Amino acid sequence: MNQTRQSPPALPQTRSPTGVDRPDPKSPTIWGLSPRQLHDAFWTARGVQPVRRGEAAPLQRAADLYLLIEPDQLAIFDLASLSDRLTWRRAAVTRLRLIDQDVQHYSEQVILDDRGLVQRIERRYRPQSHRSYRVALTPNRRLARLWIAATSARTGWDRVRRAVAWSRVDHWRCPGTVFDEGDPQQVCRFLDTLVETWTCPAQSIEGIDEIEPGVWRLADQVPVDDAVRLGPLWLGWTTTPTEQRCLIGPGWTADAGELDHLAPSPATRRDISQVEPSETDRQPGVITRPWTYRVIKRAVDVGFSAVVLIALLPLFGLIGLMIWLEDGRPILFAHRRQGRHGRVFRCLKFRTMQVDAHQVARQLDTYNLCDGPQVFIRDDPRVTRIGRVLRRTNLDELPQFFNVLRGEMSVVGPRPSPDDENQYCPAWRDVRLSVRPGITGLWQLKRRREPGEDFQEWIKYDIQYVQRAGLKLDISIMLRTMVIMLTGRGSTCD
């Protein structure tokens, strides 16, 4: 049960994990960092830069999002719960209404008077909402600058609103809390919440060590006692041994005095580009790879695609002529597919089916051998004569090298698919859309075409590629694909 007092104490409180409150005449610091610095480090670890109105802080290019807040606000909410909405809506501005409410459906609260005597017990049988707050997220640096330059909150929201079309503004309500930096009691509540929420502060704070599981302190601080500690605990700098032999979290202790030349070096915040990802904050199955791999992979994509397109330009003209002679126009088939992070693009192929193939597909559902959203029919009557040759040799995929040059695809990656196919398995969808789709990949090479198993193999090999992706694997897939094309065996399920 929680205990509260009817009237607030005269001095702000610094809460220790032992439950003992001690007065502190000023805002507490931990590891030499103020509550605002700890707040900004928390968001930096998530690739978000807090942007305060009226504060001309430089905008970091490495930030995925900018959090638009007021100068005195300390905001905490679960960004992971918004990942799907941010990815699929792709709004220029996401305006959040943060609803501060109790987590427990049932709670008891003991009300004490100034002398510590019990006055009454309050029981709550459902979550209680306290207040709501408005913040915003945007990936647009221009909108972040407009917010910084605003002279008031109303002016800021009006400027941001007028700068983008209404269709590109998303509105959402979600649990969260905004604390007032000028209120000492709210600052203590903020630090309580931060310790419970952030399991790995070393992601974006340099100069701290985890001395025991969940227990963090300054890296070069000399131990002053041998107390037993159970995390989560954030231990500020002190030279005085604690009187408590056992410290049980969640909790924190503030720095005891200024960090001067006799004290350990204070902790510092990393830039967003230097953040060390934590395994607990990653999406399942999504791997963060070095920037060198991404740069080299893109260079290989551009170079290889350019060589292929130049070398095979006469073949492109011959294939186009044969398609036109047999079945007329169009020569190319452009299908809406989803690329990295769900961005829609036109995936190009030489047309291998008759023009009304999609309408005829409904009449052939009983012959579909694929168990998922794809369609694969042996001796498909919709395929033209030249289309059969193109599919057997995989030459129908050649125009996708134009997609690679435009950055919409890669030579190697998961098969690009439309939105309706990606909805069959949201977790798998998010994993495979974390990388660029490819012209060829593991699934195209390893699938067995067994009835009732093709969709499962599709999921298996796409996830396997994302988890194992590297230059060695990419080159291996490219070489094996070239062998298949030269021998004329194998086909895709597009």
C-alpha cells in the first residue's frame, strides 16, 4: 500500500531506496547530471532529441525523431508502443496527448497527517487519470526549427500546424507523464520513474558502471561501504558510508555535494550518433549493423546494377519487342510494393501475364499451391508464351535493377511484397521491412515449393537473412543466383 501525507513537506525531498526521505535545498543531481540532462540522455538512447521551445540547441542529424516539448517539461512515455504507428502512418508530425493514469486497476492508499498518524484508507478499483499533456514527435528538422523559434506554445503549435498538410498530421492518445522541472516533488517523481523505466543508462551516459545487476554508479568512484544492493538502483556520489546494510530498489540517491577535483569525474552524455544500443531495447529479430556494411552494400548495389543495365541493354530491347508482338502493351508491369520501413514504391518487371491476370486470379483460387497470400499455379493459363521463358530464366526480374539504382531495392534482400501480404504476420513484417527488399534472396534459392509449406518457408528464410545479413552472405546469394539464371532452373513466386 502507498503512503502519502495530506500536506507537502516544507523542503523538496531526495528519495533513497531505503525509503528514508532527506531534505535537499536544491534540485538533486545524479553522477553530476541534472534531471534535465538525465531526461535528454534517456531520449538520446532511443534516437530522439528533445527540442525545447525558445532554446536554440543544435539539431543532431543522427536523430530519428525530434521531441517537441516546453522548456520546463520532462516527458516520459513508451516509444516502443508507438513504433507501428510511426512506421506505417509516416506522418510529418505526430501530436501526442499523454494521459497520466495509475497502472494498477486496484490500489490502496494510506492517508497520513503531519504527525504520521493514519487518517483514512482510500481504495481505487480502476485506473485513475490525473492530467493530460501535449507533446509532439517529428522527423522533420525544419519543423523542429519552427518550434524552437516560437515565442509561445500556441504560436509554436500554429506554426508547426501550418507548415504541413492536415493529412500529414497524426493525433494519438497514449499513457505517459510530463513532469514540471520547476517542482521539486515532481522532479523526484520523474527520477523514480526514470530508474524503473530505463534499465541501461550506460547506453547514452558515459562514465558509469554497473557494479551489480541493475546497480549503477560513477565508474571511478571508490567504494565506501560493503552494503548489499539490489537493483534497480542509481547511486550518486558520496564519501559517507550508508547506515543501511541493505539497499533495495527501485530507487536512487543524489550526489552528496559538488563534484570537484577531489571527487570522481562526472558522467557525460553521448551524442545520438554514439549511442550504444541495448539488447532489451531492440525489436526482436532486428539487428543493428555497422555503417560500413551499409555503405559497402549500397556501393555494390549501385555498381553491379549499372554494369548489368549497360551490358544487357540490347537484351532489354529484344524482350520488350517480343512481349509487344505477342500481347501488346504495356511492356513493363509496375506493382505497388513495400520497401524499407514500409515505404511504397513501384516494383518493375517485364510483363509475363495477360493484361487481365489479376481479375482471372479469383477464378483460379482452387489451383493455388501457395498456403499464404501469394499465388502460384502450375501451368498457369494466365502466363504468356514469352512469359514462361522469362520466368524460367528469371529474366522478368531484370527491370528491378532500376529500382536498385533509385535506392528502393537492393540486389540481395527479402522479396518485396505488397501491404496486404505483409499483414499476415506483423512481427515477421517488421523484421523483414527493417532492410531493403532484394531482387534475390535466401527464400528464392532454398524454397522447395511443397504445398502448404511455402508461406512458412518464406517467413523462415526472410528472418534468417535479416539475422545473418553480411557481405559474405550477400556475395554467396548473388553467385548462386547467377548459376541458376545461367542453367535456366528456378523461378520466383511473384
